[in-house]
Amino acid sequence: MSDWIHLHETVDVVAGQMHDYLAGLNEMFAPLGEERGISMSGVFEVVEGGRRPQAVLLWNIDGWPAYARQRTTAGSHPGVGRWHTSAVGWRTGGFDRMLSPLPLSPRPPVRPQSKSAGCVVLQHTYLVRPGRGAAFITAVGDSVITAATERVVTLEAFWRSCFRPSEFLAMWSVPDVDALARLLESATDAGSVPGLHAVAGELAVIEERVLVPADFSPLGGVGD
């Protein structure tokens, strides 16, 4: 079992407040998280798919003991309380996933590291048919990653949902909007990432969202 997991948040943001919300994450919450064992890996704005305005946040946690510590101490930490007071004016709701990486997954960077600067991210959520999880993982490793790489699509992370075994989530990156447009021109019902036809028989549902990284995002941000 991997010694790292990710908290993946999908956040509904108040209209007109995206800039302030992202700035607050960078300036207020990220330092608190690092203090408490939860490090920023990705901050994105959803530009296609899902509701808008919406943000996606990816936080690296060094295993389940660290997750338990940050959960049990959040209510008593004064800095977390101040963050919640500020954030209530910027967000209206959302939901979380806990994600465990597959063996074939790269590990996304954590602040202050960075990777794939200036890219566009395709987030895929896959619901796999009953009993087909192992076949899906094998096909991704044997076929999909190779086909994607040949079209300059990079696998940034691939997870299984910790509390929903039939759900998998992946982040793929392309260098820029022009590369994304070329992919979309040749997209199929299986999504924009090349090679996904190899797993079509294993899937019940595929959901695709296009994410643009915040400038300060370790995954995909443009940096200083």
C-alpha cells in the first residue's frame, strides 16, 4: 500500500469570488495545511464540465495516520477556524473524495515543487462495471498510457476512490490550449484521451472536465 493519499475537493464558488477564494487558499490555507501535514498538490478552475464557477483542489497527505491527525485537530485549531470564517463568503458547497494511488500512478508534486507548468488538465472520473476493476487497471497500464503519450498527453495521477471501489479518477495534462483543441477534434464517446477505447467495455460511466491550473498550483501552475 502506498504511503501517500490525496484529498480531492470539488468546490462550488460564489459567482465573482473565484479570484479571492484562490488567493485565500494560497495565502491562508496552504501554510496551515503544511503545518498540519496536508500539502498543496493542485489548485484548478473548472472551465468545461460540471458547474461553474467551480474549483478543484488536490491535497497530498502522507498516509492515513496523518489524515486522522488533521481531521481530529481541525476543530480546535484557531487558524483553521479563521480560514472557515473567511471561506464561507467565497464558497457555497461542494464535496470531497479520498483517493489512493494505483501502482501505475506518478506522484503529483507538492508545494513548493512544480511540474508541467502552464498545462491544461483533463480530469476523468470512471465508474467501472461490477467485477471489472482489475481488468480496467491492466488495460490502462498496457494500452491507454502508451497511446496517450504518443499524442503528447501525460498521465499526472491515477487513483481509486477509497470509499467507492468502482470509482477511479485520473488527471491527464496537455501542454496548452492548442493541444487540447487537437484532442477534442478527434474525441470519441470514450473521451478525449487517446487509447480509452481499450477500456470502453469495462466502463459504465466516464466524466470529463477541463481544468486550468491556478498560477501557484504545484501541478500545472506557471510559477513565479
